[in-house]
Amino acid sequence: MISAGLVFLVVGFLTVGLCSHGGYMVNDHASGFLYSGQWAHYTNKGAFGEDVHICSESNCSWEYTFTGTGVVYITPITPDQGKVQVFIDKRLISIPDCFSETIQQQKFVFSIRDLAYGSHTIKASKISGSKMVLDAINIIGYGDSGINYKISSINLGDFIPVGSGKGDTWLTTWSNDGNIYSTSCDTTAWDNECNSNEAINVIFSDPLKPTGSHVNCLESEFGTMSHVDPRDKASWKAEGFMSLNGTLYLATARNVYGEKQPVFNPSFVKSTDHGKTWSPIPSWEPSLNRYTSIFPGQSFSTPYLLNFGQDGFGNNVDESDKYVYAVSNDGYWTTGDKLFVGRADRNCFYQLVNGSCWEFVIDVDSDGNARWGSLSQSKPVLTKKGGLSSTALHYIAPAGLYILLEWYYPSISPCPGDTCYNISIWNFWSSPHPWGPFTEVGYWTFPRYAWYNPTMPNKWISQVDRNVIDAWVISAGYWGIYPGTYAPHITKVTINLEQA
């Protein structure tokens, strides 16, 4: 890759300037792009994927054929660019101006989202200015293309430390302002400024060199690091995280330190100011001898919320525009046996009233359709003794599949001196629906560093080729022998697809 000598490329990391289109990103170096003219590939640390394509002659254009109902054209706007023509299916639709007196990265200069579902081609050609630049496009309105994909293999890269703080449980969500927000537990937060059971962080830019800071240490809400309430001998830990319509929703539950670490009495809280303030904070109920809870006890006590795309947008995949989905194991931080699926009507979920909003999978018929009922009727959608820890299910839009990022410790009991935590296993599963059926697609063993609790930000999922998807995962490692690993780390995940 050539290092650009143009002044507008020497910039720092900035946040993606996307509105809530959802969908998936296609970077400028993907094989599906057809470039006409003398284009060159440059490093640009402010761009999506840290790279752009640039053409400096008069006869410049690019095009890309996609399947969906819309597309967003993303580029820097700079002093040396001008107007471009944008065509959809050979019809001139718009003439956006990419000129700006100041350099602004990752701006959406054109978008359309009301096309008939199917195959479409976007083409952009230069009209004025000395240069034309392409950063990426965002495909929206994906769905059932008529082609069923399966995952043929998954490759993991190296684990790279990020941030300056420590902690685990870095659950992420992509909010309406373009930023990734993250929880962390037993933590000093992303920037080493907290000392708390739970914290909320904001992560800027792309995964190669992400920056960030804490938003709220949550010490007054959920206690200082490792604080245990003597009344129930437990502490607060994050169990799910999601952005919907600009509001952040956090699932938090009581956690007892120990081998499997039982989890019970979860609650949901929300923030309308991107994590600065939260309500309603769970309170102790003396008559019940416990904290207020949406699901009292250990049933569905680790409700990891399912993120479909930016700010909850999922193009109604599995009725995601109507329901909020969550998965939970059978009530342990690690090494549970069963996985359950629940969902809540969005309009009811927004109010955070009580568990009556929720219904749960009680059966799956021979056609793969889920039947729903009460929590007491719920049946596991996946069973693996000792192999199902509290973790998230992620939607991979380009493939139309879900990936369950499971992890566990192979020898959890007995555990003298925390020795059982120095080796971990990641076990990934894919499925066509949140309720399955689940197929094992990846298995890795991590001695010594024992990486655990992986999460995959939707913003960092992109299609780089027709059958290749790149994503990045955040996790933390064992806190004992190698304390430097007990901090946020990222690793690249390459997902290879084939037709089913």
C-alpha cells in the first residue's frame, strides 16, 4: 500500500459519519469494485479501514454491484475535490459536491434506501476538482438473496492491546452518533480513570488503532471495583448492552465470585445521553431480601442483548424491527450448560417495566420456526455441558447468519488459587436464526493468556470479498500470571463463506 503524500490524508482518527442505515460496510479495496481511470490505493488513518482509493485525472469513475434496497457513498470531503455524478442502474440520481474548505473524513455524500430489493449497480464519476476519492460504501436493505451461505472456516489474528486501562466484559454497541460504546467490569475503564464494578466507555475510530475514554465510572450506581454487598454476597456485573433509537440499554445482574460465578436477579437500566446518566438504578427491597429484578432468580439472568446493526437497525431480519432479542445461559458467568432465547416487544421494552414484556422459545418446529411462551415454559436452544458461558449472539449482515461467540474454561472445578482460569476455549457457533439450529464453526484453545468473553462490534464487520468477511473482536485475558492481559485486546476475525 502506498503512503499518501496529500495533505488531506495526514489526519487523526475520526468517527464514522453514518446515519442509522445499518447494513454492512464494503471497503474500497474489495474485489467487487470496478475502477476506471488511473486510481491508486493509499493509506489514510482517518478512513474506514485506514485506506482510500484516489484518482487525479479527469476520466475517473468507480462502480459496484450489490444486492439490497439501498447504498451509502462514503468519502472524505476536501479542498481538492469537486462534484461527482452518481448513477443507480445507469440512471443519474444525484450530483453531490465533495468539496470542503476543511478536511472531513468518512462523510456520506450520497445515500438511497428505497430501491426495490434485488441487484443494483452504483456508479460515481468525477465532474470537477483535481481529485476523486472513495473510502467505502454501506449496503443497506440486505435480506434473503436466494443464496444460502454457510461458514466454511474462521481465522483469528494476533491479540493486540488497546486502551490504557484494565478490566473485562467489554460488551459493545454501535449507537446513532456513529460511536461504539462499551461496558467494562472490575475495571479502571478504557483510559485507566475509574475503579469500579462496571463502567461505560466510548470507542472512536476504526479497529487498527482505536482510541477511547470512559463516559461514566458508575461507582455511585454499581459500586467500586470488586465491591460485594454483604446482604446477598454479590456484586454488579454487565450482562448485555444495546443502542436503540439513540438510547443505551444496559443489562446488569448480581454476580457471586467463585468458580462458575452464579448470576442472578438481572435488571435493565437506560441512558438517553450516551452513558452519562442512567435510570432506574436497582434498589434493595427488604421485604423480598433482594434487589429489584426483571427476572428474579437465575432464570434468564445473563440476558445478552442481540445487536443487529447501528442503533438497533436490522432491516426487520427475524422481525428485529418489532422485537428486542437476548440470549442467556442457565445462570452462570462461565461454564454453563444451556442456552435460552427470549424477546420483548420493542414498545414495551423501551419502558423497562417488568418481565411481562418478554416471551421465550419453548419449541422449534420441523420448518425451523420458533414457538414462544412464558419463562417457566422455556426450553434450551443449545446444550453443551460446561461449554456455554455468558456471551453474545451477533448478526453478520453480509452472510445473513448469526454467530454465537462462546467461550469457557475446560477445568473449572476444583479451582485452587484460580488455576482453572489460566486456559480457555473459544467455541463459535453459527445459525440462521437467533433460536438456531446451531452449527459449530470454530474452536480454539488459549493456554496461559486464557482470552475470554469476546464481543464483536457491528461497526467493525465489513465485507472485503464476495465470500470473505472481516470483523474484529474485543476480549480480555487471564488476570493472574500475566496481569497485562487483563485489559481490552482486539483480534481480527476472518470469516470465509461458501454456498450451503
